[in-house]
Amino acid sequence: MKLTLTNQFQDFLKSIGADMTSLLQHAEVPNKLWQEEVELTVLEYHRLLLEFDKVMSEDNIRALSQIANIQMFVPAFFAALSSPNGLEALSRFSRFKKLVGPIQVDIIEAETTISVTYKFAHANMDLPKFSILNEQLLVLNMIRTGTGERIIPLVVETPFDYDEETVSEFSVPIQKSDSNRLIFDKSDLQKPFLTQNNIMWQYLEPELNQHLAQQSAKESFASYVQQELYSAIPSGQFLVEDIAHRLGVSVRTLQRQLSAENTSFKQELQAVQKAMTFSYLKMQLPTEEISSLIGYSEVNAFSRAFKKWTGMTVTEYKKRAELID
């Protein structure tokens, strides 16, 4: 996927503590900022989120989540704010969110409430605190900006601790949970948006639909292999024959398609295992458990692979990443 990062937006990010050049370097993502764009795989996007999580304080995240600061850089927010009300805004936002990253927005409508939940494109990769807090505040600020009122959610759930200023921003006690969720009173989301702009929406809708279609058409075969690997690895059924069967192609076709994209099944498997490993390390899971979860039957074999990936032992990596005392 391709992200557009104008010089102005890069300057804004730098002003709140996020230097994109440095973040891309640490995330091992090719730097094409001179073109004001960055091409990312799903795995690279997740690594970039983890780098943001390392450098962004809650003060920084609150600044980044202010719609007034970023709406000019993200067309999906223009589309949402042009809506007649919050219900339609959330619908548009969840649809076009995929244009700016592999984060899925699930909207669940009940009789009197609407809940909003975020998850990464791959179920085995968790969203870091940076992502969850930023996304929650973005939606809240979007609804407040649209209505012109200080809408207060009924419930805010998160796996993370938030500081007092952040809690004050939500204006409701934070509930610790294994998942993340915002719940709004439906009547609040039915209030008319002062920012409604039908002319803007008539201009934006066909353009955004075209971008969605183009993005879908550009999905690489390797990305489909990665998606299957994420769900297959925990089950232990992730040989090349298994993945080919899941995709409905022959092993030869799978290998030929990957070769045409300058990669191989072995490379994709290792990339997914590596990404899953770093996600599980972030969760502070024991090495033996991580080894099993990513498909290694022996811890020693996993340890050798990890040393090859990083040049460090797992213990050395944890110390450097401050994952252990």
C-alpha cells in the first residue's frame, strides 16, 4: 500500500516528536519521502506502528488526533466530516480507512448504542498503544467537530493505561480490557453535523471509490500468501503445500507467482514468523511459547533463527528493547 506524506505533514509529525526518516529507518522501510510517498507492505506497516509507539508520548498522540491538525492530509476525514450525522460519518470512515493503512474499523449497531472497535488486518498482530489511543481519539474528535458539541462516549475500553489528561479528554472513566472499544449513545450520533458538505462529498465519493478499486487491484499475490500464513502458522499446517491448497492453486503456480514478485515462499514465511515474533515479544510472552506459536518445534531452532534475523539472542534483544529488567 502507498501512503502519501506531504512535506507539510512530515513537518507537523516532526513538530510533535515523530521524525519520519528516522522511523522508517528503524522500521526497515525503504525511504521514498523525497517523492512524498512511502510504499509499505502490511508487515512493514506494523513495524512502523511499533516505531511510532516507541517515540510518541500521550501528549504527542493527543496532538496528532486533533482533526483540525490532520484533516487536510487525510481525505477519509473530509468524507466523514461532510456527512449529515455521526452515523453516516462512521460508515464512511470505516469504509475508507483502509486507504491509509491495514487497520480495520468494526462498527456494531445495537438498539440504542453504536460501538467502534479497531484491529489490525492480521489477527495475530496486536495494535500498540499508539494506534489504539490515536484511533479512539480521532473518532471522538471527528464526532465532536462535526456536531460542534463535546460528545462523551458511554464506554471507553483499552488494554492500556491512559494518563489523567487523556482520561479528561474522554470525560469518562477508562475500563481496562483485553480488547479496545468505544461505545456511543446512538442519539448523539444522530445529531446533525455542522460540517455537512454535499458538494464536497459529490466530489470526493467517486475519487475515493476509485482509490479503493485501485488498491484492491494492486493487492499482490504475496500479500494473500501472508494472510494465509498468519492464520495457518498457529495451527501448524503451513507447509507450501498447505498454503497452495488454501489458495486453490498448485505449488508450482504459487512459487511462480511469488517469483514474479521477486520473492519466495521461504522469504514470506520467514517475514511473517519474524513479524509475529516481535509482536509476541511486545506482549512479553516466554521464549518457549513464542517458539511454538510461530511454528518451531524446538526452541533451539527458533533461537538460531532469531539470531540470524537480528544478530542478537532473544535475551539480548529483550534487554535492548527494555522488555525485561
